Amino acid sequence: MKTALYWLIGLVLLASAAPPACAEDTDKALATQVDKLFAKCDKPGFPGCAVGIIRDGKLIYSKGFGSANLDYEVANTPQTIFEIASASKSFTCACLALLMDQGKIDPNDELRKFVPEMHKFDPPIRIQHLIRCRTGLWDQFHVMPLVGWDNLPIESPYSETDLLTVLAGQRNLPFEPGTKFHYGSGDYFLLGLVVKGVAGKSLADYARENLFEPLGMTRTFY
């Protein structure tokens, strides 16, 4: 994490440095500095990254460094697709914001309005609690291994119904909804079901049609 932070700070400093007189010289000088900054990870068998720099709406630099797959030493390129894991929660929030702007969802709506399978808690779990990870629900990825499920869906695939069953089966919470923060992916899985119920299509389809495609993000998907 510290290394990534140093790289980010380095890029910010590079971007804020006083430019040479010629824009073309600026771009070349910047490219040289970025290449030097990431040189230590630009070799087979080293986990790397892809770097892009945009100035005034124009892509002026793009390059991959190191390997995208350590087993096969597949090189990173500007076209490499990275799994962003829980960073996808931000995109789920963006989808919810679109539906809120349309008046179809209110932050104070109860979860059971959209996912009636859930247990009726008192006080109730509301949309804003899910967004802020303040529901009190035990995360399904923590519960499922206790009953013999593999914690990695890639190794042991499970369905939407399986996840909902684990979450809907909970009757007692460690704290009342809205009173504490407890990070978990279960809250955002349920928000995906909320989007599905309101929009009439999966979170993946809704995000593609209303968020990614309008923004030109043709290689981004759930």
C-alpha cells in the first residue's frame, strides 16, 4: 500500500511540475519520468500495473508495466482488464444515485420495500444503512465458510439465491441498524438487488446501459 501511495504522489508531483515551453517536449519529458518511476516493476514475474495520463481530455501517455499473471508471465498492457474488487462499490452507489435522481429510491426507504425476503428488523434496515455499511448484517462471505462453503466464488460458485438465503436467514444483529459501521460486501449485494428490483434488470445490465456506455467505458463491467 505504501509503494502504491509513493507512486501516486510521484505522479501528482510530475503532473504539477512546471512544463517546458513546447507541449510535445512536456509529454516526452513526462513519459521519461513515468517510465523511470515504474522501471523497477517492469519485468516478467513482477506484479505491475497500467498507467494512463490524460491532459485536457486527451490521452497523452499509456503503458503497461510488469505482469498481469504471475503464473504465465502475461504482460500488462494499456488494454489489460483489472479486477477492482470492492472498488466496484462506488459504481453501485452511482447507479443508486441515478435512480434517486429519478425519484425511484429514497435513502430512507426500508430495504424490505425492495427485497421482501429479508427479515423484518426493528428498527428497520434502510437504504442509507446499506450504503454506509451500517446494517449490522453479518457478511455472507464470513458466514458461508462456517457451513462448509468455499470462501472464493471462483473455486466454488454459488448463486444469487444462495447469497440471499444466507443474508435473509439472519434474525439477530450485533447492533441496531444505523448505530455502528461494520464493513461488508453483503450490504452492497443487497443494494444490487435493490437496483434490480427498481430498474427491472440486473445491476450489471443497468450499469452498462446507464453508466459505463454513456461514459465510453466499453471495457468496464460487473
